[in-house]
Amino acid sequence: MWYLYVILVYFLVLTGLNFFRARKIKTQEDFMVAGRSLNIRVMVFTLICTWIGSGTFIAGAEYAARAGFSSLWMPAGAWVGIIVIYFLASKIRTFGQYTVGDILEVRYGKFARLFGALALIISFTAIVSYQFRAGGYILNVITEGKITVPQGQFWTAVFVILFTALGGMVAVAYTDLPNGIIILIATIAAVPFVIHAAGGLSSALITLPPEHFTVINETFGTHPMLKAGSYFLATMLLLLGVQTMYQKFYSAKTPKDAKVAVSLWVVGTIIVETVVVVIAVFAASRYWPEINAWLVNHKTGIDPASIVLVAAKKMVPPIVGLLLMGAASVVVLSTGMNYLLSPTTNIMRDIYQRFLRREASQREMVALQRIMVLILGVIAWLLAVKMESVLNTAYFAYTIYGASITPALIAALAWKRATRAGGLWSIILGSVTAIALKVFSGLYPQLSPEGDPFGIPIIYPAFLISILALIIISYMTKPPSKEEIASLFPDEKK
């Protein structure tokens, strides 16, 4: 229980700092993009914390425990995405708005902004929901079952909602600085202890199925190569278009700072995500019978989603365990805050201010966004109560966002020929396809092994239809004028 008390003290300190910084928030720009004042150091750690969430410590760990080292396909998509983002970071900061909807409207019109906002709200609320589930796992493991997973979900939701409503981006970014340092130190320090406690590589090779040590786990999915590729693609597309990252770029002091921060961000992300997979695989080898028992009946044994938390509690020295458990706790806090702030920004900027009350005052916008934080937070908590698998929820959230928003968004930044009609229909058809196939998998589970209709992961048809709509309709319609694209392609003014 002492783990819990130390982590609570740390959170209370952060809360005090949050109250202090919240007093400085006067305008919408302060709340949404920290007054565009973040330096490189703060930028790097807030980017790491924004991406390294329970998608890594819980969903990624679940994938690693079940499939082994082939689970690295999932984070590898993010690594490639970050490299691509490097070349766009300064342009994003120069554009200097608040949401991806601002970019979508400039290129594709107000309805693209509206439909993009709706897709983002759905996917990000799902992402927040599994942060709450992850918090439930953490409190359950720390207290050795005294706090149940549902109870833990509730208190995690309360804490994340309170933090986000109080401080907005100022609180998020400056909370991420110490959190990012803890994540790096804890994950690296835990690796040798976990490997030793598991009996080393030789023991893991004997205990785990041989597929855990292959590039593609041939037992994972109806079409294993497509399955691995779907996690890679979904993760890459999420990162390329994820609004929380764009908000961080908007928050940087200068375009140069944004670009330098991205180059350091990729290094930190590769290190953390790789060592988390190593921890999960070796911890799984230590508790493989218990994991197998859970996979059979979902009642007894160890849920693979909690394997990193179990490793922190039982396989490392107490101080390292405290750091690792603390790292898992802070990423849930940080990611939950980031992904809760982001869709409420869309509601206020892309829906309320754009369509309902254009002349809303700064004070009104901040107050209403805090109310939206509460409402979306409660919805996310209700979703967490019904959740069965963090990995499946994460994958669907990545899919709907990546298929609906990312193709049109990247084209807006990099392809001058993209037209309003092409971008709008790319967003609509990508999201509709993803949602329709998800509904199909729920209605016909016998035709959808592991949630994949006819064994084909949803990301492929949804992304393909989105891309085809973007390209075909753009070439069928009149090219945009130089004036329409000048704000994103300044050379067109010449």
C-alpha cells in the first residue's frame, strides 16, 4: 500500500502546482495552447508523455504478452509517423491555430471542419476511456485487490477530469515535464531486473511459445501479416494526424523549437516503447500459466493488460517498482488529460464558436470548455465501465481517427491539388466505413474473428476508401485557387 501513498503525495504536489498555474489562465489561448510559450525542453517531454500513455503501458503490454516481440509493429508505426511529422512541424507551428479543424476548414471548408471534429470527438473519447480503465488496473494492482478495477476507474476519472478542467494546456504541458523524466528513468531501470527475475532469455525461450520470438506471430489473427501491418498502419496514421500533437506544436515558442523538439521526441519514444515491450514479454514468461488461465476464462489468472504493473509490483526492487508504477500512473494522468482537453477544444472552436456563437467572449469560452471537459469525461468513464479489452478499444480509436482525418489532413499540408470536395468526402467515407465495419463485427462475431470482418482488419478498407475518395474526387473537381492555399503554401502568394 505504501506505493499508493507515495504516488498520491506526488499527485497532490502536482495538484498544488496546477492550482497555482490555473490562476494565470486568462484567455482561450492560455487554456488551449499555453500562450504559445513552451520551450524545447518542455516540448520534448510533453510530446513523449502525450504519446506514451496506457496505449503503451496497457494496450501495448497486452499485445506484447499475447504475441511477443512481433508486437513492436504497433509502436514502429509511431516511429515512422514521427519522422514524417519532423518535416511538417515548422509549417504546423507557423500556421499557428488551435485545432486540426482550423487546417481542415482552410483547405476543405466548414463542413470538413465539422465532420472532422465529430470523428475526433468519438475517437478521442474512446482513448480517454481506456486511460480510465488503465487507472483502474493500476490501483487494483497497487492495493492488491483492495480497490477493484471499477473503483479505480472511477477515481482515475475524477482526478483526470479535475486536472484538465482546472489548468488546460498550461497544466498539461508543465505536468508532463517531471512525468516524462520519471517515465524514461523507470522503464530503463526496470529492464535488467525483470529479465533476471524471469530467468533470463533461456528461460523465456522455454516457457513462451516460439512464435513470441518471431518477426510476425503466425498465431495472432486470421492473417497474421495483415494483423501486424494493421497495428503499424493504425498507429502511424493516428500519430500523423493526432490533434494533441498539433496543439503542442501550436504551443511552441517558435517553428524552429517545434522542429528540434520532434527530433528529440523520436529518440525518447523509441527507447520507452521498446523497453516496455521487453518488460512485458519477460514478465509474461514468468507468469505464462496465469496469463493462459485468464485468456481461457477471463476470470482467473492475470490479465495480460496488467502485466507491466505486475512486473513493477513483483519482479523488481521496491524503489524501481515504485518508479515503474509511478510511470504507469503518470502516463495515464498525462494522456488522459491531453486527450480529454483536445476534443473539448474541438467542441468549442469547431462547433460552438464556428457555428453557434462566433462572438463568444474569452471568459465564456474558457468556462464552457471546462463544462465540456466534465461532460466528455463522464461519457469516457461510462465507456470504460463497459470495456472488455484495452487493446481492441485502442485499435478501433486509432482506426477511426487514422482513416477519417489523417489522409485529408496530411494532404492539406502537403498536396496542393487536394480539393474541398475530395477532402470532405475522404473524411466522411473513411469514418463511415470504419464505424460500419465495427458495427458489422459486433452483429456478426462468427464472421469477424478477433473483431476483423472476414479476417480483414478494419483499417485496410477504411483507409483505402478514404484515400481513393481524396484522390479521385480531387482530380474530378476544380483545383483550389492560389488564394485558397496561400496560408499553408506561402510560396503560392508569389
